[in-house]
Amino acid sequence: MATPLRLQILLFQNRPGNWVARSLEHEFVAEAPSPIRAHQSLLRLVRAHLEFDQRHHVEPLSSFRPAPRSYWRAFAQAAVMTSGFAQDDAGWGDIPVEIIAAVIHDYPALDLG
């Protein structure tokens, strides 16, 4: 079995009616009117890039850098919403993907250091 790919996803509301989902290990960002829809949009985006990388025999998601440290710190203080492995029948292919999503109720303070 291949080494699992880990996706830690931070969900937060940046203004009323607009939620952001941001993955930490590989910086992807999606926005939607609800946390669930933002989460789903981000996962679709990640799946599309995984499929592209597999077709082109590239290390999965290797072209995406990690999110800034301020988001990692916010994730450490967030409440875990879901945790588990993606299902193969949902289009994830043969790479096991561990997904941990957490919600923070305050907009993360940005310091890019």
C-alpha cells in the first residue's frame, strides 16, 4: 500500500456568507457560501490535480507549496470537524488520502513569517 497523502484542511468564515477551505500541506484554497461546500470544492480541486499528476507520472501534488505558518497555527487551535480516509470509489484513485478538516471561528491572523 502506498504512503497516505495527508490533507489538513482549515475552514473559516472570512465574511458573512463566505467560507474558505485552505489545505495546509499543499496550499489549495476554495470559497463557498457554507463550510461544507467550501470543503467539497477544495476536495474536487485536489482530486483534479492528483489525477493530472498521476497521468503525467509526477509526484502527487509536488508543485504545491505548504500554506503559510499562520494557517498551521490556526489549525492547531481549531475544532476538528471530520477525520478519515478518502474512499476509492469517490475518484481518489490508488493513492490513499487522509483528510482532517477543522473549523476555526476567528479569521486567522496573517503573519507570513
